[in-house]
Amino acid sequence: MVYQKTAEAHDIAILPTPDTKLLKKHQKELESFCQRIENESDEEIKQLMKNYTVIRIKSVMEYHLKAFIAELIDGNNIKAENVTMYDSITIDLEVIDNLQKEQFTRGKILTYFLGTLPPNTIDNTFSRINEVNFFPWYQAIEEVRTGFMTSGDTIEDFIKNNNKNRNDIIHNLKDGEETLDELKLDIPALLKFIKNIYAFTCLNLAIKKNDEQTTQKYCKMLQIKKDQFIQITNKHAQTLHEHRKNVSKKKKEQKRKK
């Protein structure tokens, strides 16, 4: 399978790098904007502001998640086959000429070819990088470390619903149905999700590399025991071959439904 689009130098250069201060700034801006919505008296303007907030949350989430993915690839020398399902990609000659520059890394080049990051792409990318069934793996880790067992919607449901709401606003010109209080909860929850993805993946890769210092650092930060994390990872383990088969199976099922 070949990715048809060619990566140009400009496309690679503008990809972000991890910046926790900027992430905090973006979160604070969104929370401040929600306060402005609360103070707005015109209901029509209020709805438009809420629509913008749904779109902006997803944009901020995707921006920083791309930065984290590129950092994970470069910091752990992750193979291309663990990132993309494509067998071949095409890059512009100008990209090759700029490879020595800081913004033209393997991680950024491969991240570019992920395109946008809807839930399925997040699932596929982190399933392959971690060699697990991603969303159930994430859910199980979060339940163990927080002690909170999910009885209703899973994190996968939450991410997919948020993405659907955003798409409905952009592509179907629908107004968002979430209340302002729900949006206020969405902001920290979605940004916590991407920070957790990064931390969970760093811990998993450190364990695989027998990097005990990094392992203990993330176990302490995430408040989870190494043995617990390994047990969950083993339970949800999935090889690249198994992942490819599962993706093909899902695509066939989706075609049949249509």
C-alpha cells in the first residue's frame, strides 16, 4: 500500500515540537473563553462560541498529539512500520536537502503521513507503536491507576463522540449539543488524554528496552506498579501482523454495513 500524497518541505517544517508551556497556555485560553461564553447574553452568539470551542479543543488536541508522536519516534528510534500502515511514502527532494535541520526529523516526516488524527488513526498509530490493542489497553491502565472502574461510556466512546460533534459542526453545519458545563469538563479531559498517551507509551517503551531509570520515573509519575502495567500490556498485546488483520476485518465489516 502506497501513500499517494508527497511530503513537501513546508509541510514538515510547520509540524510542532512538544511544548508543555504552550499546552498549558492553550488550555487556559479555552477555559477563559468558556467564561466569556458564560457571560454572553445573546443566545445565538453563545451557540456560535460553543461551536468554536468544540472545534478548537480538537485542534489543540491534534496539534500537541502530533508533537508527542514525532518526539516518541525520534526519542525511541521507532521503526516506520510501527507508525504507518503504508509500505511506501513519497517525499519532495527539498525535504532530503533539509534533513540535517532540526525541524526535519524522521519523527516529523512520519507524523506528516498520518494526516489528521481522528480516533481510528489514534487507535491504529498507538496500537502499532505499543504493539497492543490501544483503547482497551489505555482504559485498563487508567482504571488501575485511578481506581475508578468505568460503568458507562469508555474513553474510546468519549473520543469518538467528541470527534463526531466536531465533524457535525464543520461538515454538516449543525450546532453543538453539549452544554457549557460539559465543554468545561471536556477541555481538561481531552488534554489529559493526550498527555497520558505520551506517558503510557514512554513507560511501555522503557520497559521493553529494560531502561529501569525511566521505568521507575514514569511508574512514580503515573502512580502504577511496574508489574501491574506489564500485566495489562501482556493482556492487550497485539503484533503488527495481528493489527493489520484486525484493521482489514473492520474495513470489510464497515463495507458490509454500507
